[in-house]
Amino acid sequence: MPSLDASASVVRLPEPIEAEAADGLVLLSLDAGAFISLNDTAAAIWRHLAQPVRIDRLCALIAEEYATTPQACAPEVIACVTKLIDSDLAVATS
């Protein structure tokens, strides 16, 4: 998949089953054949993807929650979102 830019919107797909875990969240998608364990930060990203959100806004939300800057967390946010998209658990729109 091409790299995501700040203006791309992303939303999670409704199908994955999710369960709280001691250190985050576990996602299971029978449709995609995917099982992913998310740490606390990735779980926060997942929760923000319940509604379509732009990457730049998502970075700002995560930065606020974790007392950092959007620029500092952007690479990790984009990597997480890319993994979710590549696992068929989320989709990007223009």
C-alpha cells in the first residue's frame, strides 16, 4: 500500500472481534484471517478509528493522550494504521 499522508482518512472495519487484554487489546477477524495483539497505544489508535479520522487529527489525539507532540508520534501512528490496513482491519479513504 502507498504510504499514508496527513490528509488521508482512516476508519476501522466493523467485523473484528475485540477483547481487552492485560496490556492492551486483542483483535480477531475471521473474514481477514487476522489475529493481532495491540499494546495500550495501538489500542488507543484503534478506538479513535471507530469513526473516520484524518491521520493528522489522529496524531494530535494520540499526542494529547500521551503527552508528546504530533510530529514525534506520527511515525508510530502511521506504522500502526498501516499494519491495521494491511491486515484488512481498517481502510483508508481520500
